[in-house]
Amino acid sequence: MEPKDKIALLGIAATFVVAFINLIYTIRNNRRTAFLNTVTSSRLKWIDSLRDKVSAFISVTVRILNPEKIQREQQEVNALLRERDTLTHQIILHLNPNDAEDQAIRTSVEQVVELAHGGVYTPELQKLLIELRNATQIYLKKEWTRVKQESRSGEQR
């Protein structure tokens, strides 16, 4: 074999090695990207779902206790109570049982339900609903920031 053939063969082998390494890197990177996109997409859906459930919970609680609607039929009140109870459990199930911020939101939701049993929309209840809204807003902003950081860095935390 002539030296030029050996050089050509060596070039082909080097090209094959580089192509193989590139293939491995691409496959690994694509898997990581697909995983990150899935997690990010799921977190965004979760954020939207929690936001919707908390806002609906607050709205239903206010509708149940709205003093202007005293003439409401019991059937309508029962439907609103069922909706609020469902939202209560959905919100709690959205939250991490091991995180202090999540548990603070859970406690607020449970306190609202407790205070609402009196059937009167008190200033204390109104204040608690506002605190729940604000705590949820801060929590969701933190989660949104975390999603943005993960999507930029490519790391899941």
C-alpha cells in the first residue's frame, strides 16, 4: 500500500470516528432537550391549572357568601358548595406536601373554607382571600422563573 493510500485510509477512519462521536452527542443532546421540553410544558400547564383553580376557588367562595344574592335557591348554593369543595381538593393536590410555601397556600385554602362555613362574607374572610391570591401569585411567579431558568440552562432542578 502506498503512503497516499495509507493517508486516505487514515482520513476515512478519522472522519468515521468524528462522525460517530457527533452521532452519540446529538442523540444524547436530543434526548435531554426532549425531556426538558416535556418537563417545561408540563410545568406551564400545572402553573396555568393552579392559577385557574385558585381564582375559581376565590370566585366561588365570594359567590356563595355574596350578601346581594340572599334569594338564591338552595340547589344553586349546593352546586356552588360542591364546586368549592372540588376546587379545594384540586388546589391541595396541586401542591407539594413537603414544601413550606405550598403548605402555606394549603393552610390558607383550608382557613377560607373554615371561615366561610359561617355563611357571612366578613372582613377577615375578605382579607384571607386577598392573602391567598397574593401568596399564590408570588408562588406562581417563583415557579415561572424556575421554568425559564431551566429552559435556558438545560438543567432540571
